[in-house]
Amino acid sequence: MNDTMLREAMERFARVCAQVDVHGMMVSVGGETRARVYWEPFREGQPHRMYSVSKTMTALAIGLLVGDGLISLDAPITGYFPEYVTPRTDPRLLRLTLRDMLRMATCYTKTTYREGVDENWAETFFTAVPSHEPGTCFHYDTSCSQVLAALVAKKSGEQVIDFLNRRLFGPLGLRDERYWLRDPSGCCQGGTGLCMSLRDMHRVALMVMRGGEGLVDAGFIAEMTRCQIDTGIRGMTEEERQGYGWQMWRHRGGWWMYGMGGQIAACWPEKQVLLCTIADTRLYPQGIHQIFQAFEELVLPLLDEGSPDLGSWTVPPERTPLAPDDPRRHGHFGPYAFAENPLGLRSLTLEGETLRYENARGLCEVPLALEARQETGWPGWPGVPALVRGWWLAEDVLLVRCNAIGDAPCGFEMRLCLRDGCVTVQCRRSNDPVTVGYDGVASGYRCGEGRHAE
């Protein structure tokens, strides 16, 4: 093995990761770490929202209960929640088994609870109207995972995070901070709420790759990671069309835990290779595919048990080649006024490296951080930490990127074209309550020039 070739391949792969906003990445062979990379200010041991990787962790808790003989995969799910069964309960729901719950073959085509509206998310699963016969087709349903988390709490007497801390995370030696967001009723969000570190996610994935390590039944792990149902008609990317196991996806070379935005623990069992990432790729529709494609083309062919340990490194924030005396660094643009528009903008001013605008959230001030990404607060949302980066794409075009880095990684991009007394603002966002209002286009005009949008 040419060590230089592998290092160069890993560096090229890291550049692809940076382009789709990966925050951290680990690669291991046979359980031995070969590379660990973080993009500042993300650091080792820091908890990160795992989104739907939570589903896999919840399924592992179900596997422990199955091993304890407390639940049966072929039992109807309603049998464990008789309090929600009435004479009007749809017969299709009564035929839904725990096994079909694990493989997302429920009788619904979408998640039944409404975040911000419903109190008990699991209960909505039993009161919604089914759309089809269970066990017949795959539909991604996060309320299904919520019911599984509620089942863990009911049968173990502990919330799923406490149960896993005692039965799995503790015995595996996980020591980093972790927590699990709850629904309004106090139940862990079984399909989306786990926050844990990259290296701890990697350690759990390693346990799965090793067949449970005596902690989770090997037979359950084998069934969990194999294809249980086809996803071809539902998958958005090539990787999502390779089938689904038990709260676990398949890819062409193996299995993967997959959370929205690029939370990935992907295994190639034949080579005993694990790739784990934390990220926010949602502004890049093909971001997940780009990560897989680059890894499989650049790095995977070079990995074997003799691969060298490339160590750990941190990638500093990218820099903008803007001269200290560049007039854009110190210039004043605006104020601009807006008529009614999709972004809800009322005014906007650019003063040097500070962008100020008023929208539905009030007056927002954004430091552009032209030299490097800066940690600050989310515009208009006190208490939400964010990373901000601004750079000039052309003489009169400024791009601003803002990423939330707290419990819900998300972001928006804002492109400003400043020309002839006019600013045109174009925004796109990843879906989250804090990004509402950052999707669309609006033009504003310099105050006092007599021009405006009708």
C-alpha cells in the first residue's frame, strides 16, 4: 500500500465533504481508526443531532427487549398499547406487527404526529386513519419509530436513552455527552431526537459490524442489517433505493445508519470498513450521493487491514481573498426598502462586514466573517448558536451562508446582487422552523431614489 496515495485520496475526499458541509468524518478498517477529520469549529466529543440515526438506536433497544423475551416481533403493535384500542379501531391497524414496524411497512404513508401541535406523538399513530394494508410496501414513517420508543419505555420502565445507557452505551464505554430530545409528553423522540458525538456513533456502528459483541443478539443484528423490504419506488438517491432493514438502510456494498442532513454510519462488511459523518448537507440535494460516490471511488479501493493510520486533523475555515483595502470590505450599501415580498423583508443595509435587515423576526444583524466562519447567534432567534460565512462571488454579488449548530442543524444561503441602487436578495433554506422566511426572491431599492416594487 502506498501511504502517500491513501493520504492524497483522503484529502481529496475531505475536500468533497467540505463542499457539502460535512462537520466531521471518521474512517476505520477492522475497528481500527484510519482517519478522523473535523471542520472548525466542530470538535471531537461534541454532541451533534443525529436525526434518523435515532431510529437505528431505538431499534437496538427493541432488539434488547426481544432478547429479554419481553416482546415478540410477530405480535400486533396494538397488543402493547391496549389503551389506544377502541371498537372503532381500523382492522388494518390491528393487523400491523412489530416486525413490520421495524421495516417501515406500516399502514400509513406519512408520519402521523404534527410537531408543535400534538402532545403525545405515539398516541397519534393509533388514532390516524390507515391508508393501506400493513406489511405490503415501504413508507418512511417517523411516528412508527416514536411508537417503538414508547414501547421501550413501557416494557423497560425507562426512557430509551436511559435503557440504552445502561444496557448498551455504558458497556461499550461511551463517555461523551449525549442527550435525547423529548416530545411534549416527555417521551424520547424515537425517530429523530438523539444527540451524540461522532466517535460514539462510530463505536455503536462498530458493535453492529461485529454482530452485537454479545450485547445485542447476533441473530437480531443479522436481520436488522439485511434487506427486509424494497425501497426502489420511494428512494430519492441511488443509495436510498437499495432496500431497508430494521430501522436501517442498505447501500450497494452493505448497510448504513442514515440521519437527515448527512448523519451517516455506513459499513462495507466484506472489507470491514466504516465511514461515519456528521453534517448538514440539506442545502445540497445530491450531498449524500456525493459523499458515497467520492468515498467509493477515491478511498474505499485503497483500504485494507494494512492501511496506515493517517491520524486526526482539523480543517480550518476557508478564507476569502479580499484585500484589506478593498472598498467592499468597508463600503456602505443601502438602506434599501422593500414592498411586500416572499422573504418578508422590509429593509436591508450592508455596512462593511455587517449585514442588517428587518424581516418577520424583527431587526437582524449578521456579521459576515469575510476572513473565516464565525460563531454567532441565529438572526432573530436568541439562544440558537450559528456559524456565519460571507464572501464576494463577484464585484457586486455577495453570498451569505448561515448554519445553525445547536439541537437542529439547518441553514440558509442568501445571495445579494447589489446593482444601480437596487439589491436583489435570493434565498434558499433547509427545512426547519428557524429557517422560515428564507426561501424566495425579493428586490429592494435605495431609499430616497423614488423607485420601488409595485
